[in-house]
Amino acid sequence: MTTLSNQPLDLDSLLAETEDDSAGALVVFSGTIRNHHDNKSVERLSYTAYEPIAKKAIAEIEQEVKDIFGVTQCRIIHRIGDLEIGDIAIHCVVRSAHRGEAFEAAKYAIDTTKSRVPIWKEEHYSDGTSVFREGTPLKAD
Amino acid sequence: MQAANLRIHCLGILQSQTGQAICEIDWPQDNSIETALAALVEVHPSVANELPRCACAIGDEIVPRSYQLQAGDELVLLPPVGGG
């Protein structure tokens, strides 16, 4: 299963991969590149990752989401490389029997991915400067 | 006898600060990560403020700073993360 990609993300393949006749709810969170941050005009973002741990962490989060919320499907895919405004950086797909746990699980999936997966984003501004966005320190245990 | 150098992978903002994806330092005589990080700061003082917030990894495992480096290890420094 692909969890990191340097190519445009394909939601249709994730939806096909997670097809589940027992699920009455499908929640998709897609993170897109916006054109501003802290009153600065953003031109593009560069995502980098430490792939050996990032892939493992995403797989762990997918399983964790299913275990915690009892949802039947959870898939997460994150793009790396240079992204333009409007490009999709991440898809989180959750399917479950009912909508309540699907919404909660999808929020947990994106929040946890942002705080536990070694991925970094550098924002490139219209004035020619760039900044790595502040992140969450990883823990050793 | 340990290899002469320790390769340190600098990711995210650390790569920007050092200008290198991989820095090499003398292998720390006490095999400690702390000694390795102190040596890195001597070569690249710009990373000093960031290092306390970085996690350390060997391969696909995050390790505590008390980890004793072993022959063949390459140290990976992971700054605070923030994808999505």
C-alpha cells in the first residue's frame, strides 16, 4: 500500500482500495495547498520526509485509527516534493458502519499524521523568502 | 575499532541550516549521541538551537539520546514534524 508519493495523489484508487459493503459512512479529508499563511502570500510548498519511519508511522496510525474508533477502513497517503497552490498534500479516507465514528476517526487520522509522521514542509513566499513551518517534536518512546 | 567517521543525516530545517543532507564528524570516542551532537554544533553552530527539539533515529527506529552508537550506525536527526 502506498503511503508516500511524489506524484499527484489519486483519490479514486484509495476509494477503490477501501471499498466496503458493510460501511455506510465514507469520510475523506483532503489537505490542499493554500495561498497564504500568517498574512504572507504563499507561492508553493516543499514537503520532505524521512521515509523509513514515515511509512511505518502512517501504517501504524491507520491500524490505530481502526482499533480506537472501530472503523472498518482507514487509509492515509501523503505527497512529498514541490507542490503548487491547490495541489493536494494528503488524503485520509475512513469508512465505517456509521458516520459518527467516521468523522472522529478522520480527524484523529489527520491530526495524528501531522504530529507523528516525520514530514516537513517549507513554505515559499511571494517575496522570495521561505520558512520551515513549526512542528511537533517526536518522542523517543 | 570504530570507523573514522559518523554520518549524520540532517533533515528538514537542519538540512537548510547546515547546507548538507549528510554531515560527517569524527566517530565519538564514547559512542554517545550527545558527544556526536556536540561535535556537529562545533562544525555547524547554526543547528544549536534546533537540536534540543530533534529526535534521533537509527534506520527505522527512533532511539533515545542514551543510545550507544554501534559500528555501521548512521545517525538521523528528525526536527519537529508538521506534514499535512
